[in-house]
Amino acid sequence: MADIEVGGTLIWYYYICPREAWLMGHHIVPDQENDNVSVGRYIGENSYRREKKEIVVGGSKIDVIHMEEGQMIIGEIKKSSKYRKSARMQLAFYLSELKERGINAHGELRFPKEKVREDVILDETTENELIQAQKEILRILYLDTPPFPKKISFCKNCAYAEYCWC
């Protein structure tokens, strides 16, 4: 297997389910007809229309970006706050990528259906957690087969369910 680069999407999947991260990292695409995938795509495309969208930094796509009082604000749009931890870590990863390039930014999680915004700041504790998560993701991705499936609360709506429970 060629060298693998960990991006924000793999961070997102890892914090939900390591098996999902392995599947995504091996270019196995989730069910694109899954209602949650469709709704998430719709929300991403139709929310915050006045801001720049999908800015590419390294191997990651940042959902929205704008300047506020001289401060760069990057935003990650999510369908629901149900996956808050994974969303926070994905956005922290984007902040880390920008920091590596000399850009200091502030993060903002956005849950438009819930009309909620949540600040995300990259601190030393979060940076250290990201480093450990990236190491673990790489370990998982270099496995010949995906980690064994484990039933968790997120399974019932998962677009990868057919790879685990069929």
C-alpha cells in the first residue's frame, strides 16, 4: 500500500468508528443513496450561501471560510450535533493544518438544522490528541483487513452498514 495521508474526513470517521475509517481510507465509498448522506450533502450545499465554500488545504476540504474583525474563521457544517466529538476533532485537524502553514484561524462548528454554532480552538491538549489519533488511524489503515465490526449507537443510520452487518 502506498503512503497514506490522514485528512480531516478520516479523523471524522475514526472518532465515530475505526472500521469506517479503514473503509474510507481504502477508497470504499459509503452508500450514496443513504438518506443521511443525501441530507448531509443537501445541508452542506444549501447552508451559508454567502460564504466561500469547500476551500482545499492540503488533503482536506474546509466547508466555509470568512474573515471577522481581522480573524480568519473556518467552519465545519454538520447535519446534527450527535457526532459532536468527531466534528470537533475534524475541525481541530483543519485548524492544525492551517497552523502548520503559518495561518492562525478560529474554528466554528455549525449545525444549521439545530441553529447552533460552537467555537473550536486548537489548544495543546487537542493538538496532542490529534497526533495520537493520526498515529492510530495510520495503524488501522495499514491493516490488511478492516477492524472487526462493533455494534454502536451510530450503526442504525450508517451508510457503511452493508459492509458490517449483511
